[in-house]
Amino acid sequence: MRSRDLPLWPLYALFAGFPLWWVLGLGAFSPLLCSLPMAAALVIRGRIRAPRGFGLWLLFLVMMLIAATQLDTAGRLAGFAFRSATYLGATVVFLYVYNCSRDRLPIRRVAGLAVILWVWVVLGGYLGYLVPYGELSTPLERVLPESLLSNEYVRQLVHPTFAEIQAPWGSPQVFERPSAPFPYTNAWGSHYALLMPFVFMILFSEGSRRLKIGIGLLAVASLVPAFATLNRGMILALSAGLVYAALRFAARGRKGLLAGLAGALIVAAVAASTTGVLDTIGTRTDYSTTNVGRQTVYLEAFRGALESPVLGHGAPRPSETLGISVGTQGHFWNLMFSYGFPALILFCLALWGLAWRTRRPRSDALLWPHVALVMASFMIFYYGFDGGLQLVILLTGAAAALREPLA
């Protein structure tokens, strides 16, 4: 390693070591904790570079931090600290990857890190599928004061459960939806969806045939916990992402990739139909009224944002009509309600700007991080991105794509 190369162990600690962070109760803090040695290494090495448009992201972070002035309780301050840690940690990871030597950290190794995390996500899904009522008491939970643990959001982060157990009134069945190693099933679905482009990158690129066979078999096996989540947003994101990728590869003359992606869609569709997953999703939707609930809370988030349009409210607040918090049913609405319209605009410009700037990759491999960014561009309307590694995944791929002239 050249003397000025950045070490890779902090990235491995974050991606490969995530189960350890989860068991310790530090999963939500892992981006910030692993970013500390990254920040130190960047400062020591000097000459920190950033891509064009990075200023928009920095302005967003400034507006987010200013919004903390609107917090009114210690519990909401704690939730704000958790969310801010994710943003700040993801920012450092982005700069770290962007400044890493291309020889030291090629795009295939970036994909390898993402696939390692995907393996943990799949295994966690199986844990929730097989032991849905399981939970962990973590070391962090034992040392936190009761005043913090009384905050529902904080407790869910530091006291992991393996699945969300839902029993809507009148439903003929209880829905056991895997969530490990994340607090919520929707978080599992969003991580799974955003990591799949990197899985396809490995499957459709040159490399070990045995490795690709192993990953392919695990991808098929991963449909079991994926379908068990009954996650419509995940299915929508993956379907749209694969169709978009197929069209882009067809335009590049890669008919083999087009056929492979079409085959993957057909296998998933047939599996979903024959296993009765679609019927179960329909039953859950009928009894949980999630569509009506989301529409109601979205409208409530917009009206609430109008009351404090510049700085927002600092954090989600309890809904006046439903038993959930306003600003927790999608990242777009969270930003609007919690941090105000200027922060929302800056975040969207930064995210959509990354998707736009990576639209013309110089190699097939670099198209996959772009696909993940395109998926995220509409996933933000129904998924939260501030309670896990979603932003880390997106910004890692974006940094590698922007920095990497060759695969």
C-alpha cells in the first residue's frame, strides 16, 4: 500500500461488522462510529477532494442542524441525535470512498462490501422468519438511562426485535414480518432493495464462477424472508429498478444482461404468485388500511410543515388522527416536517443530482450504483432513510461511480 492510500479496515468494520454493532445495540450509531477513524485518516492524509455539487449536501446538513432549535423535549433531542449521526457518518463515508485510491478500492470491491452487508440482511431476515418473537437485550440498552429508553424510537433502536408482529383488527391472521437486523420491516425491505443492484453487479461481471453460483443460490433463497416481509414498497422498488436496468443495458447492446434480468423478474413473479404472497399482501392491506393511513399522515405532514416552513419541527411529532408519528412514513415527508422546505429541496437536489451525474457510466459495472440511486429517488416517498445504512449504501456507490473512470 502506498503511504498516502487510505486504509480499508474502517469500511470493512462498517459493512462486514454490522452484525456486531447490531448485537451491541449500536447499529444506528455504526455509520458515525466507523466514520471517526475515516475522518482522522482523511485529515492526516490531507488534500480532501469532493465532487461538484457536494456543497448542496453540506447546506442540507447545516439546515438540518439549525432545525434542532425547534426541539422541545429531551426525547425528541435523542431521536434527532440518532438521525443526525446517520447523516454525518454517511457524509464522511462518501468523502472517504471518493478519496480512496482507485487501485486500492475498485468498484468491484465496493460491490463486495455491499454484498457482504446483503448477506447479513438475508440472514437477519431468516432469523426473523424462523424466530419471529425473538429479541435481544443489548449492552447499550443496559447503560442508557430510563429517560432515554422511555422514548419508543430510541428503545426500538437499542433493543432489537427479530420481526414486527402485526395483528390488525378483524384480520383472520397475525402477520409475522421479519425485520432483523433493523428495527422495522420497512427498513429491512429498503436495505434489501438498495443492495440488490450490487448483487447483480457481481453476478453479471467477470469473476469467480463458484462465487457467482453461491451468490445466485443465496439470491433465490433470499426470496423466502423477502416475501415474508409482505413489503409492497420493496417489490415495487426492485421491479422498477430491474426494468430500468434492463432497458439501460439493452441500450448498451448487452442482450445477455437483458435476458438475465428478465429471467430474474420472471422467477420472482412466479414465486410470488405460486406461494400466495400476493394474496397475503392483499389481505394485510385490506385489514391494516395502510393506504388510507399513509395518505392521511402525508397530508398531516404537509400541513404541519406549513406551520414552520423554514426550520420544520426538528423531529417527528405524534399524529392528531392516527397512532403513529407524523414524519415517519417516508423520508421525503420526514425532511419536510422535521427540517423544513429548504432542507427538503437541498436533499432532493443532492440525491437526484447524484442520479443524474451517474447516468452515463463508462462501464457496465458502474451502471449499477446509478440504478440504486434511481430507485432511491422514488423510494424516499414511502421509505425512511435515516435509521440504518440506506444513505451509506447510496453514497458509497455514488462516490465510487463519480470517482471511478474504469471498472
